[in-house]
Amino acid sequence: MTTKRRSKLEENFEYLLNDLEVQYKYEDTKLTYIVPESKHTYLIDWSLPNNIYVETKGYLSDHKERSKYLLIKEQYPNLDLRFVFMDCNKLCGGAKYTHGTWATKNGFKYCSIKDYDIIKEWINE
């Protein structure tokens, strides 16, 4: 049974997880991370049973948002954070590269919400 989520992308991802009969938790993991001279928290969208965490993103809007994920990666090097994008080929806000290019360049695994087989592979890892 799905409940109201923050975006259509999150609703679609939850539908996919339910279809695959995966147990998951939604927004149950909160990380504290430090931006020089201040402390922030980040609420991870999805926690899968195999310690894979998934962020569903329709759009990486700006440099500040992309920097957040890089800081988290740096401060939590053992965290397996992956992205499910609405469209991997969409340009990041204010940049000349795509979401997929950004993820690859920065060492994040990613796929599109339409990549059912990849998501299924992640779940079965």
C-alpha cells in the first residue's frame, strides 16, 4: 500500500518497490553533515534492507544541492547512496552536464526510474 509521497517520482519508485515485494523504509535515516562552519541534516529517501540508500531526484537544481551529496559522500565514505533520476539525461541546474554525467563523475551509482532491471539488481545485491 502506497501513501502520499513528496513527488510523483517517489510514488513511482515506491510502486516499483512494492511490485518487487521489497521491504523498505521511507525517510527513516537522517544524517548530520557539515558544510564549512555549519551543520546540516539530510533525510535519505529510501533505506533498502541490504544497506543501500536511494535518493529519488527529479532534478539536481543547483551547485549547492550537488555539493550536499558530495559532502555526504566525503563524510560517510561507507554509505552506499545511489540515485534514481526521473531523467538521467536532463541537464543539472546551472550546469552543462547531465544528471548521469554528474553521478558518474562523482562515483555515484544511478539509474532512471524506467530502469526496472537495474533497480531490481540493486535490490538483489
